[in-house]
Amino acid sequence: GLATLAGLSQAQATASAAKKELVQKVITLQQPSYEGLARSMIEQPVQVLGQQAGAVLQNRVAAEQRDAVAKDIQAEFNKYGDEVGPIVRDRALKTAPGTVGPILEEKLSEDELKQVVAALESAGFRKFMALGPEMQRALAQKLSSELQPQIEPKIRAMEQAVTKRLTAAAGPATGAANSAKPAASGNKK
């Protein structure tokens, strides 16, 4: 009985070590996707700010100044990317084993991990994954060009409605002070 338990324990330890090795291999093979996640985290605020800046450039900056201001803004975006990019990328790569690893270990069997490794090492799959950004760019460009005439007026209408609501809610400075007075005097009894 005791020898059987010791043998079973040894087999589990070997399987566990093999599974951990497979998990590490998956994490290593997935490094480009972690780098992609880091890139998208860096690009998201730039895209949002870029859209806002584009609207201001178009509506409030004199035409003869737009190119120079746009170049200055792009330089700021590049500076941000250069400073923040390596920090986010490094943190993503360092954090992945401790966050993704336990999920892979818990949710996938050793056999499933072997299948994942085989798929990730497949030349066809690697080539397909490398095409991801190009495919997404092509789809986004096509959607943007086809949908812009329909969506642009709705974006403007939404922006105008939001601006109108904010302006109405903010009101003049004296209006905000006056609206607070009745509430304060109403509490006195």
C-alpha cells in the first residue's frame, strides 16, 4: 500500500512538472499576443485623445495652422508611446506567467496543453496570426469608408446633444449658487 502511494505521488509530481513546462511553453509562444495587448493598452488613450484633438483642430484651429499643430500633437503621441510602451510591454510579459499560467494549469489537461503547443508551433497558424493586424486594418478601413457617411452625422448629433446637456446642466455660475441656496434654507426648521 505505502509503495503504491509513493509511486502514485511520484507520477503526479512528474505529470505536474511536465504540465508546468507545457504551460511555460504556451506562455512563451503567446508572447506576441501579450505584446499586442500592451500595444492596444498604450494606443487606446492616444486614439481617444486623437479623435478629440481632431475635432478641435477641425473646428477651432485656423486652417493655416492645422498641419503644424497636428505635427506637434503627433510628436506628443510618439513621445508618450516611446516612454510608456516599454514599461507596459515589460510589465505584461512579467505578469503573464503569474496570471495566465494558473488559468492554463487549472483549465487545460496536459494533453490539451500539448495540442495548444502544437497549434501555436504550426507554421500555418503562426503565419495566420502574423496577418492579424493587417486583416484588422483592412477590415477597419473598409468599414470606416463604407460607414462614415452614415455614422459621422450621428456622431456630430451625439456630440451636440451632449454639449447641449452639459451646457444646460452647468448653467451660469450664479445659477448654480442660487440652486444650492433653497436646499440649504429648506433644511432649517
